[in-house]
Amino acid sequence: MVSIDSNNKGKIGVLIEAHFDETEFRRFNEFFPEHGYEVEYISHLWNQEQLTFQGNDLTEEVTVTVEVNNVKPTDYKGIILIGAYAMDRLRYEANPKPGQPNRSPAVEFLRQAVKAMDAKQLTIGTICHSIWLFCAAPELLKNREVTCAHNLICDVQNAGGIVMFDGDGTKIVHADGNFITGKHPDTLDEFLGVFLEVINQPQLQPVG
């Protein structure tokens, strides 16, 4: 957990697992406290009190104590899904069944978060590969306008998302209401700027 500063504007919950994007991790830890928000990392802890996850390049690690099953999306001003392969790991189901929608704890949390987002109670952000978590629950992505890395276009379209383009590539960042999507860690500053603008809107109030 990253310390909140004296402005105390609220918390940003970041879903995370092993093989997370370290560029994003470092920037989140700087950017949000600088703007008055606490960063709290959330994951599925598999009945452990805490788990430590390493990043993609093995140069950063984070110890998580917040179990995704024990928090509500509306405990946070915004939710961000960190990039790289963390969301692929979080959509893992221990006991899948034929014809059953994905019931992994993180996907169930995302279902609650999207409901709050659609009620204007929450902002959700994905960047690069983190939109994979949405692809595990296609009903959450269907007919939403998003951007993503080029190698994820087929995944997003197969899940019913509408990929937004700018010239010969996907958009750097796109806002579809309170759903903010970013193309790649190289466009992180643009993504964070839009995310901050949206969460600072006065009509977005945490509930519960």
C-alpha cells in the first residue's frame, strides 16, 4: 500500500498479480499520491494473509494483503487493472464448469465494479494487456468503445468490444463514459491524465 497524502481524496484500487507491468507499477505509486490519492493493491490471496508478486522484469515486487473477495468496488474512487500478464492470471478459474461464466474472484469483482461504473459511482481503467480481464466476461465489454494494444484487437473484438482507431493504429487513450482505456505503457501519462480528470469530476462519489 502507498501512503496517502494530506489531501485525502480517496483510494485507487489496483488489481494485480505476478508478471505485472513494472513501468505502470512505479508510475502509479508516484502519480496518485502526488494528486492526493492512496494506492491500494488488491488480488486473490488463495487463503493466505498476504502474497508477494514479482513484476515482468523481476525488478519490482509488491506484497498484497487485500483479498479481492473482502472488498467492494465502491470502497474506491477508481479501479485500475494493471498491465502485462497479471490479469490473465487473475482470470484463472480453479473449478470451471461447462457452460458456466467465468467465476474467478477477480472477474466476479469486475462484474460488481462495472455495475458501479455504469451507475456513475466509479471509474475503471485498463491499459494494454489488462483488458484481458474484461475478455473473460464478454458481457461486460460488449458494445463498449475501447482502445488496446494491436495484438489484443482480436481478443477485444471477439468479446464484443468496439476498438477505436486513430490513423493507422489504435487510439492512445479513449474514454467511454467512466471507462478509460489506454493503448500501451508508452502512453501511460496520457492515460493517467484522462483517468485523473474523470475521477476528479464532482458527480463521481464513492458509495458504501
